Amino acid sequence: MKYLYYPGCSMEATALEYKSSMYAALEALGAEVEELEDWTCCGASVAPVMSDLLGQALPARNLALAEKLDGNRQIVVGCSACFTSFQRTIAAAKDRAVLARINQALEVENLTYQGKVQVRHLLDVLITDFGPQKIAAQVKKPLDGLTVAPYYGCQTVRPYGTFDDPQYPTSMARVLEALGAKVHHHLREAACCGTALLTTKPDVGLISVGQILDVAQPADCIATVCPMCHMNLDSYQDKASKAMGKKLSIPVLFLPQLLGLAFGLPAGELMFKRHVVPVEPVLARLNVA
Amino acid sequence: MAEREVINLTAVKRDPTFGDRLIPAAGQQLSTCIQCGTCTASCPSAAAMDITPRKMWRMVQLGLVDEVLHSKSMWLCSICYQCQARCPSGIPLTETIAKLKQLAIQQQVKEWRTSTTFYLAFSSVMRRYGRMREMEFMAQYFLSNNPLDALGYAGMGWTMLRRGKLRPELPKLTGPGRLDKLFDRVAELEGKR
């Protein structure tokens, strides 16, 4: 299977380990992935606050680039915020007046968006295009004895993630089971990580992070599929511990890093040294040097 | 229990078109809100808000523009889409909050500067480089608020630098920005120039 890949800003910077492990895992599954050249920021949740049209034109610029290259190839994204920006734009552009206005804006970039190209979240690609059987077939070192707490976050499944239930998703658990891991289900799998509130309203955001860490603690690690969720859960554990008045500490891995471990891929490509909370306890449990 | 606040609807300035102006797509009406409170019950930030989501949408229906735009509530929205996903009337509540933020920024509401400057700093870095540069964005954000607040993040920032998660890059403050043309075109089409 062939995909175009839109990294988005975070996967090029703070979450480079997500990009690297995603490439390695998809390649092991036999997918061909090509990065979209000349991509720019999707606008995140910021552009729609600046203006309606900016919130549509920034994602559409990238969609138009993809269509110019090959309208039939689907785009895969790993960032749930990028995923939402694209889906929001695709939905809005079904209105021909909106589409026309987007294209008036894109004229200055010499691009036209037709509303054709499809955008898929990495988790959707893993569970739908490959599925537990094909994933299990690639497993060389099952994650025996490892208990993982899945964490989907919000925008992976809401409101556009039609591949799974928006309140009680199960797709990540099915992937983790295919890898041989034990799944620790908890009540905050699709709760909010606090997103930008960790910066603008830390007293509120840290409670969101703390509550997730707290219910996930019985597991050996948390699995995420979004750079923003990962940043909040991995980098703010000291602050969240203070806010909650209890010690909270648990490694937070990107799902494709766990795929990589189970597929026996080189540790270098999985980039565990970049994590704030050390991943060593997880590697030790799996007897990985 | 706190004393119930009473708003005298005949004495305050109201704009009955407020709800219509907010709704992002045609055919979806805030007037269908049945005040069930599912949004408030679903909101992870509701406890910290001065006006809870259910009450805020009622105030929007009533056209209480100033009261809503000066409230802290919209800036506590973490865009988790839980209210929108669960709203029995199918109103795109989360996306309507983006419109509230738009209006508050346009009207230069002063109270919640720490939040509005976050959006403005992000937007300016995005426009200049076409992609986010976290360090420059955070520097701009803290400088336009209280630079001393940055100290609270110094330890974390240092750890992230050592782990290679943050990349120091020299700012490029002169010459055209990567997305200047697109930003300008959008402003022109929206009649803001």
C-alpha cells in the first residue's frame, strides 16, 4: 500500500521519535510512504481563531499539494490535531461556495484544491488497512509481560475519527493485543490531555494530565498516537505530581515505538533516548538492551 | 450554595443576531439548544469557568455579547470535542467556540491576554516560517506576557533541550515570511485590508 505522509510541525521537532518509528513500522508492514514535499503548517487550532478562511486555506494548501502530485493516494497523518484540521476543511469544502473561496485564496500559491484527496489517521491505517492479523504476522519479539495503558486523546476519535467509537475506542487495544501486550483499560482513554492549557492555564491543564497518569499508573507504560498528547503526558509529570499531591511516574511511548519493539526493529530508529521520562524500565521488562 | 446571579434582560444591551453570527456552517442553529447541560457535564474545564458551557450558550441565545466575550470560559476550552460529540441537538459547539475566540480577539478583549497572545504568537511564527518553531513561539509568548513565568518552565525546557526535543534555531526576522502571500490574500478576501 502506498501513502503520502504529512508530518506536521511536531513530528519534525518535539516528536521526531514518532515520525522515525512510524516510518520503520509502516515499512516493516510493507507500506510505501512518501513525504509530501513543501508542506506547511495545518494551522492547528490557532488558524480558525484568526479567521474562518485562514483555518481552511492552511490545511487546503497541503491537500492541494497532495492532489497535484497524485489525487488517488491517501494522506496518512500521525498528529491528531493535523488530522482534525484536515477533516474540518474537507467537511467545510463540501459546500461549493466554501471550496471556491478557498481556491481564491490558494491562487497566490498557484494551487487548486478539488476536495478529492482523503486523509487518514495512522491508527486508522494500522487497524483498518492492516489489522491485527497482518500486524501479528510481523511480530518477532512479542511484548509478553508488558502491560500497556492505551491513550487515544480527543481528536484522534472526535469528531472525525469515524474508524472507532468517539467515546469508548478500542482500535489501539486491538493493535496492542496483536503485539502480545496486556492491555490496561482505564476510564480516561479518550479523555482530554489539556492541550495548550498546559501553557496558558497550567492549573487546569495539569489536573487533566494528572488524572490520566493516575489511572494509567498500574500499567508499565502509556501508548499514544498524538505528539501533543505525548508532550503533555511525558514532559509534565513532575508538575502534574505537584498539582495532584502524589507522585506520578510512568513512561509514555508512541504506539509505533511499541510496534517497532515487537517487530524487532533497531532501537536507534525508535529513538527512546529522546523521552523525558526514561523508557528503560519498559526495555528492561522486554529484555531489550 | 452561592447566591443566584440575576441578569435583568430589559436593562442590558443585547444583540439578537449574536447566535447567528457565531454558527460556523449554515443550517445549524444554536437556537435548538435545549439547555440539557450535557456540555457542562462533559467539559473537563467546566469547574474552572466563570460561566459554565450550558449557561454560556443560553447567554449567547439571549444576545448577551459583552458578558460572553469578556468571560474566561472560552479560553478554558481545550478543544476536546466532548460537548460537540454528545450534544443531543447536534450543535457544533466546539467549533463555535473558535468563533467566540475570533470575536474576542477582534474586539481586543483585554482580560485574558495570556490566552490571546498565545494565538497571536503562534500565528506570527506560522506566517513567518510556514512551520512551527516551538522555541521562538514560546519566547514570543512569554515575552508578550510575563517573562518571569518562563522561569517555571526553565527546568522542563532544559531537559527537553538535552533530549534533543527542542532545537535552537536562529530567528529570521527580516525578509518576507513563508506564508505572507497566503495570509495577505486571506485578509484581502475577508475585507480586512
